[in-house]
Amino acid sequence: MSKYEVTIGLEIHAELNTKTKAFCGCANEYGAKPNTNVCHVCLAIPGTLPLINRAAVEKTIAAGLAIDCKINDIAVFERKHYFYPDLAKGYQISQLEKPICLGGGIKLGTGKFIRLNRIHLEEDAGKLLHNAVSQISLVDYNRGGVPLIEIVTEPDIANATEAVEFLEEVRQRLVYAGVAECRMEQGGMRCDVNISLKPKGAKKLGNRCEVKNLNSFKSVARAIEYEAKRQSELLDKGETISVQTRKWDEGAGKTTLMRDKGEAYDYRYFPDPDIYPIRITDRDVAEIKVAMPKLAHELKTQFVTEFGLPEYDAHVLTKNKLLAHFYLDCVTLLKEPKAVSNWTMVDIGKMMNDANTDVPPVTPAQLTEIIKMAMDKTITKTIGLELLQKVSGDSRKSPKKIAKDMGLLDGVSDAEIKKIFEAVKKDKPALVDDFKNNPQKVLPFIIGQVMKNTRGRAKSEIVEKLAKEFFK
Amino acid sequence: MIKFEELNIEQFVLELKQKKFTATEVVKYFLSKIKKDKRNSVLESFDKSALRQAVIIDEKIASGAKVGKLCGVPIIIKDNIFYAGHKSAAASKMLEDFVAPYNATIVDKLLAEDAIIIGRANMDEFAMGTTGSLSAFGKTLNAKSDNHYAGGTSSGSASAAASGLCLAAIGSDTGGSARCPAAWNGVFAIKPTYGTVSRYGITAMASSFDQASPIAKNAKDTALVLSVMRGKSKNDATSIDIKPVKFGKKLRIGYVKQVWEHKKDIQKSERYEKLFENLKNMGHEIVNLDIKNMGTALTAYYVIVPAEVSSNMACFDGLRYGARSKEEKNIEEFYKATRSENFGSEVRRRINIGNLVMKEENINTIYNGARTMRAELKNEFAEAFKKCDFIITPVTPNEASKIGEITDPLQAYLIDLFTIVANMTGCPALAIPFGTGNTGMPLGMQLLGAAHSDDALFAAEKIIQEAMK
């Protein structure tokens, strides 16, 4: 294995989150009833013509800006031809010679730079649904015509770890730029891997295989490792690698042959006569840039320099775009960056984890109200967490009002505290002697008992003062 | 009984409004003419909807409501133009039972001006052909002779217009498809400036060439129908509004060397010589032009058109609409069977040529070479129109041949020699009847103008008629 160097290039597809499809007015929506988001255009009824969705072009430009691409001043749409039941027109509107974005790339944690070749805009195909029982296949064209960007890297990636890091970074940037949701489980982000081996130090790349059907980053990593091993074993045996398209079989954990180079498809690209080339001016690009939400690394920098957060906090908070923006909104309401960070990272983070969601369960107003009460010791942390659970999922609920209704905001009278002391003493008579011997040892227990019985309403310094009088 | 087909549209609309006759009478008259016609120019008459429409128009007139420019005008549309709820088969087995689910933009525009669409016209299958004999539903016969080709591909539209089955017909023109049959049947047709007439709702042949074209028995009617059809449409991103170009009083008429050096191959070329002479004597200028790509244009045309054809025909896979084969072995075999069973030979030939010229090993040399030629031709025409207002050529070198005389596709392709340049460059081109040829069949003259000079060509036509006297 170590005799060879692995060379990997990725082709990443991401569906843009536009309201409508790329070339017609149908809704771009996941999970709708089959063939409900279709029209004459995306069903390729004769006589229909594509109308380019400007938002899709703008989002492609934003994707390019997020990955430091150069934006072409002229973009051309071409027809890519092949027959398949999910492709209504018999061709896919895509881009070849003049894509919207060129170049760009991403620096990995190691400092290694992975170059992008291009990002182009195209349309997604429909979906085939096979029914094993009735032995028929049906086509759902809802996805047909949904705008899809294809991000193509240069062969700069050397192993599965780099590939996954790159993919995670791409996903994060697309999500932060607000152009795609990248939900892999819904097919919103897909990846093909081109992989080849060459003897260490050799200049010329070996014959490559393209692996398709990778639906998770884990599959990408596994497929790369499998292919690297398969190819190295073949080379060790003195065989040559034939240029192939292979399919990843997640269950079996291996790749299988789809087609050989001899069967390579000729897509017969040519400029689509129904769509004139589009001009993208510097002004268009500047406007899109200004309107773009901040990317993760920009927010991270802001969190560290402006809010004084530790690198770790900034890193955790910016892992999820919604959480990062939630944090930002909280800090706007309550200028206590570190306290807010702790609550957001740890407590909100745990709630999201438990519910398996990437959406914070409370509003920034709700969280900051709770933090404020905890900070001025109106409530304890435990009560704070309880309040979080109580308001979770309902933005209309006020934590303060709930606390008030629970009587948590009322003070505790000395008499009430003494009553608790009596009960404690009755329960554990030995406590009186223990207190006399070493008050510091038993005080926490006594305070704890009071807090428990008053649901944290009592102030510990008062409890301490009263305890010293009561138990002496 | 009034012979409605002899009225021009303006007169017809006026007399209809004056209640000299009713739209219902008119529609019945034309429907009965269509039923008696033996030329196979009309595939289907739309009796029910036409009569219903006629009643509406009669009521409108009776109530004194405002009516459109084409009020009650019976129109026949080519079989590739969509009229919702009516069959639109592009004269192919592939779409034999296909019912248009929506209106073409031009149909909407015609109906908005109160025209009555009375039927769909025969054509060469999917608008591929030159003679009108390549319909899956039988050839169209020439209006002037049962033994001659009607010309294509708008064979039925031109034959019907010439034999008075309607007041105007709509064809489509990709390389001469409206002008050639218009010339061969002795009527007028204009291929408009590319983009000024929306392509939405017309089954595409070659997208960067196609334009719907009005066909009628006189220039005025043709111009009137065109004025209704055109305009930028929200459904066609390549559509544009016309920016009318005017010619001066003294016309500058282009005389292309490459056309007239083959005089012996052009029927009645002496008549053209006489016309040029007369125009000169009337004070107009004859401008000599050298357009190098005039001859090579045909080669480029028969590369780019098949390329676009092969792409546009790809949607006919038998899955969502149209004919489908009973072959069910697997999807690949199903596609092959559906397409070979239901496409005619010329359609299959062009798809194959298209696939061939776009193959990876050919695309740079053949396809891109043709595109370069097209760009050069466009430049040459743009330069030419700086020096002249319009160019005169024949529509086709010869009159219609006898049926059976054209057997070789190449022989058919050569008929398009002069017409294709208008589609290659996007320029408008008007076909005008120009007497008869050697065997007495009609001939046509073509006026090729700069982009957006469509209306100016009609104005020039009047002067040419003067010069022909």
C-alpha cells in the first residue's frame, strides 16, 4: 500500500434551496406527493421552453464566493444528452465550457490547499421508484428540474480523511452562505469520487475509477479506503487499472463495476439554443457578496475577537449555522458573551442533541431571560434548566412568567427557613453536634436541604447566617 | 353565395361587422370546403370548436361589442402548433393521438383578435422535409396540380391557403418550410425576424432556426396576421419585440454574385434581370454583393439543424406521452422500439446525422466548424445590410416537381439553398409569387432583409409589384 500515492478528486452535487425549480415555476420542495410539483416544462411537454431562475444563478454565484471562486462574466448553459426515465427531456440542462464559477478552493486544517476546478449550475433529474412486488418502476418528476450545483475539485486530495474534511467544510460553507441545506439523507448533497493510484513520487497519474452512489461522508471514506486497497492489490499483481465507473455498495462495503471506459457515454454537449448566455457583471457579484450571510470562519473570528470567547467555544458554536446565529442573537439581547456561550454550547446543545435536531428549541429571548435570572441569582442553574425544558418548542412562553407562577420569584421568610431546619434536625438529630464540631463540613448539606425544599428560592448567604444561629 | 376566400381580411372583417354575413355562415362554408378537398392539406377540421367560436363572435357583433383585428377570420394552423384540447401530431405516428394541453402563444394571440381556428394542416413529419410528402398521414398535393409536390414542410398550410380553405394559414419555417410551399402554391409567406414570434407551444424542430410564419394569398393579409402573432412572450426567453427598421424612398437592392452566377440553374432568371432593370429605371439602386458563405451555408445548415433535431427529439421516449412500443424486454429496447416504430425515415436520418456530428470526435471539426460558418455568414449579412436594404433571390431555384421526381434527400436539401440563409442569420424573408415556371407551376421570389425589417419588406413588395408591371 505504501508503495503508492492515492490521488482523489471529488464531484459534489448540492441542491440549491431556491423556492422554485431552475427552469420553471414549480416548487422546489422535498417530500411532496409524487408528481405534484410538475408542469409542462419540467415534464418536457413539446413546445415548452426553459426560463432560467435568477435566484438559482445568484445562489450559484454565492456558493462560488463562499469557496473563493472566480465568477465568470458570461455563463453558458448546455444540453447534456442521455436517455433515462427520470430525465424527461432526454437531456439535462447543464454547463460545460463556461460555468458560472471557476477556480477557488479550501485550505484544510493541515494547511494543505485543495483546489476547485469549477462550480456549475444544472438541473436535477427525477426519481425512479421500483416496486419489487408488482415488478414495476414508476417515475416521480418532482425533483426533475430542481437546481443543482456541481462542485468539481482538482485531484488534490490524498486520502479519506482529507476528503471528509473537505466535504464537511464545503457543506458548512454552502449552508452558511444560505444557498443549500445539504441534507444528505434527502439526497440534497451527493458525491462522486475519482480515485487513482500511482507509484510514490511518479508524476503521471494512474488510471482512475469513478465511484458513484455515495450518500454519506462515511460512505465516501469507506469507498476511498476500499478502492485504494483494491487498486493497490491489482497493481501489486502486475495488473493495470482499467478506467471504470463503479458503484458503492454500502451493505457489502465494496465497489462494483457499473461500466467500462469502452462503454463511456458520449453526452453530445452543445449550447442550449433556448437559453441565451447570461452576462454576470461585477456589480451583480458585488451585490450578491454584500447580501451574503457571514460564513462560519468569519463568525468564529468575530466570536473570538469581538466577544472574547475561547477558540473552543467559537469552534463549537459555529459548527451549526442555526446555533451560531442563535448565539449571535442572544448576545445582542444580553451582552454576556461567555455566559451565553456556556448555556448555548452546553445546555442548548444537549437539548438539540437529545432531540436529534439542528434547530435550537427555544428563542434567544427565552434563553437570555433565563440566563439573566440565573446570573442575578433569582433562580438556580437547575431551575434555569427546568425552565428551558418548560418553554422548549413554544416561542410564546415566557420563562419569567413561568417562574413567577411557580412562586420561584417570591422571597423566602426566615421563619420558613427555620421550619426546614426543624425538619432537618428532627430527621438527623446528630446534625447539631456535627455542626458544633465542624460547621463547614455540614453547612453545604443544610443549605442543600433548604434549597431543595424552597426550590432554590432561598439565598445561600442568608441560609448560612440563619443556620449558624439555629444550630449553635 | 359570397366566395369568402376571395375577400381580403380587412374587407372580410368590415363586411362581417356590417352583418353582410355571419361568422357561423363563414365557418360552415369553409368546413364544407375542407371536407370536399382532395389535397390532404387539412388533417382535421375543428368543427365543434370553430362553430362554437363563430356563435360567440356573432353574438359579440350583434351586441355591438368591440371585436378584434381578425374577427371571424378562419385560420388553419400547422399540425405542430398547439391549440388546447385539439390534436397536434406534427404529422407523426409518434404523436398521432396527442392532444395539446395548452395554447401556443401565437394561438392565444390569434384568438385574442377573434380569429377562428378551423383546422390543423398536414406537414412533413416534425417539420423535416422539403416536398410535403413526408407526413405519416399521407402527402399533401399542390393547390395548382394534383401531380405536383406542395412543397414543405408547411405543405398543408400553403396548399390550404392557396386553395381557399381558409383566409390565412400558419406554417413554421426552419429553413424555408413556409416560403418554399408558399412559392410552389403561389401564395405569400414571411419568415419573421428570429425571436419576434414566440416559439412557445410549437413542437421544436431546430430551436435556433424555427419561426412560425403566416401564409396568405396577398401581402396585406400576410402582414396583418404577422402583426397579430408577434411580440415578446414571457414563456420564451429568446423572444423579442420588433424594433421596426424602415427603408428609404430610394431602395437599395442587393444583388448577390453567388446567387446569380448560377443563372442557368434558376428558372426564369431572365425575368429577374428584367425586374432589376426596371427597378434601376425607377431610380432604385442595385448593389452588387459578394457573400462568400452563401454557397457553404447549406452544409453548415445540415450540420447544425440535425444536431438540434436530435436533441429536441430526445423527449419522445414513449414514457410520458405519445406512442409507446409494446416491447418490454428492458428500457433500452423499449426506447429503441418506440422510436424506430414511430419516427419516419427522414426524422430518423436527421437524428442520426445529429448524433454523428456531435460525437466527441466530430464535435470540434464538424459541429463547431458549422457554427463558425454560421457566425461568419451572419457577419457577412450584417455587412451586406449596411450597403443595401434587402436582397432579392428566388425562393427555390425551380417550380414544384412532379410527385415522384425527387427521390434523393440531397436533391431535396438543395431546394433550400436560398431560403436557409434567413434562418441561419435570423433575418426576415418574404416569399412573393413570381409568375410561373417552365411547366406552368408557380414560382416565388424572396426578399431577404436586415433583422427587424419585416414591415419594410412588405412596403418594398408594393414597389416590386410596380416594377413587375
